[in-house]
Amino acid sequence: MYYDRKTLIVFLFLSLFLCQIISCKKNNDEELPEEPENIQVDIYATGIRKENSINKPFYVHNNVAHSLPYSGNVAAIASDIFVSNDDVYVVGYVNRDASAMAQPAKAMLWKNSIPEELAIPNRATARALAVYVVASDVYVVGTISVAGRAIPTLWKNGEASTIGDGNLSAYPQDVMVVGNDVYIAGYENNSGSNTAVYWKNNVRYALSKPNVNTFSTGIFVDGADVYVAGYADAEFDQNAKYWKNGEEAVLPSGDIYSRTGAIAVDDGQVYVCGQVQQGENLMGRIWRNKEIMELQTPYGPARSASGMHVIKRNVYTVGAVRSETGNMPTLWVNGAVQEFGPFSTEFANINSIFVVEK
């Protein structure tokens, strides 16, 4: 068959155009996340609620609340929760008095609601902020305060050690253990300025410049990649963000205030939870690959997303929404509100969530 030159050029152009369309469609399809798998789970969460006008720690397992005991008629906080082999681990701290102000005295670990005071030096105070469990090893991170200086601390099976060189006040916020490697996210304070950092096996990695007030709040390790959630609180930078192997990715943020919490990676998708302020409104946020995921509410806008866990593309989030009686603790599954504990008539604040597939 014979084609003249003009016909051949048109044919080649159309072929190239069609190939580009097919290629673009394939690439776009590959970027879209698959639908969440249909799975059955146990849901655990922890935080505080008012009992006789005092903040008391508790955790929830499938909508049943469990109080966490401790000594003294003072306030206490539950910061984080982890479940391993049906054992429930919660960490937090006991306050010095009954006020709602954060005045940590003793770092606490509860295993199956049995309290344990974590070891600290005499005349020191402490708080525990995050927990991770591997086999029989329990890793807890927090701070021990001595003479006004915050010493970043890792307790492994109750034995305390300093994170990093301990030369600066530092505040670890999250921990993850992969094999023999211990990853900790937090921030250091130097002359009033905070720097987002993480430590791998006690080696420090700075994530931001010293002159930018920046914090890191969560850490997740996926293969060889280290993801850290954080935010800046500087005059020229109020952005929520995360770092992948030290490279910054800015998230759609508020115009006045932005905060992050947990970070997770699942099936190649990066999820971050947090809170932003737009105008006069505080709004809870879930970001997936830097795009905002909607959080539905029957009452009013989501005001915070304080904890998150992702399994097989299912996103479990805890936070609060504004209701007629105040801020109501809320559980979302893939953005939809779910039944969540005895919170219709009492104050409660949820700080962390952990989900186990059945």
C-alpha cells in the first residue's frame, strides 16, 4: 500500500498523540490509590476525661472505656497507646496537682491498666509521650526535667538512657522500631529557637535550619525511607509539612496556625493528620500525598485530628468536632463518622489511636 508524504506525516502525528493519551491515562491511574480493603478491626484509643472536675487518663477498646489508675488525687494524662499480642500499653504522666495545666511530675506506663512509674533521678520530673513495642521489648520516649532543662529520654524495658548527646533541651514526640534500629522524632531548643530533628540509634539528623522555629511530631519508616511529620511556627512560615529522607514537602496549611500529629505510609501513600486555622476557624486535617481528605461531621466542622492509624488503605482518625455542648471526641473511618465511646455527655480529649486487624 502506498502513502504519500503528507498522509504519512498525519498518520505518524495521530499515532504519537494517541500514545501520549494512553501513557498519561496509565500514569494517572497508577497514581490513584486503590479502594480500602474490607477488614475487621479492634480499635483502641487513649486520652483524658473529667472525673469530679479532674482530668483522668483512660483508654477505649471498641467503645468500652477503661480507667487507668494511679496514686494521688491529682490530674494525669494519657499520651499514646500501642497494642501487641493483646496487651495494651499506654504512656503518659501524673501531674503535680489537680489543675488542668500541664505540670508533669512522674512518667507513667500502664500495661493492661496496671500502673508503673518510669525511673527518674531524685528531684527530677518527667513525662512519657510515645510508646512502641517489639516482641517483649517496650520502648518509651519522653523527657526528664532537671534544674529547668529537658533531657530527651528513652526508656527500654524501664531502663532510662539519654537520647543524643543531651547538650540541648530536647523534646522527643514519637518512636518507631524497625529490626534493631530505633527511630525517634522530636525537636531541640537552642536559645529559644526550636529545630525539628530525628534520631536513628542515637545519631541526630536535623530537618530544618536553626533560625526557623520548626517542630517534628511523628515518624514512620517504610523500607529504607524515613518520613517525619512536622510544622513551622515562624513569621514567614506557618506551614504543616513532612520530610522524606530529609527532603521537605509542604502541606496545604492554615493562614495563621498549622500543626501536625501522626504520619503513616501505606501502599505507597503518605498520610499526615493535624490541625490548621483558616480565618477564625480551627479545622482538623488529614492529608494524603499532600491532598486534603474530607472529614465528615454531623455537628459542625472538625476542629482537630489528633491521632491516626492506617491499615490496608483504611484511615482511622480520632479528633474533635464542635457540637452544641462543646468539642465532642470523634472517630472517623475513611472520613466517615463512627460510633465512638461514651462521649455524648462528658468531656473527653483523645490523643492517640491504635488499630489491630482481626
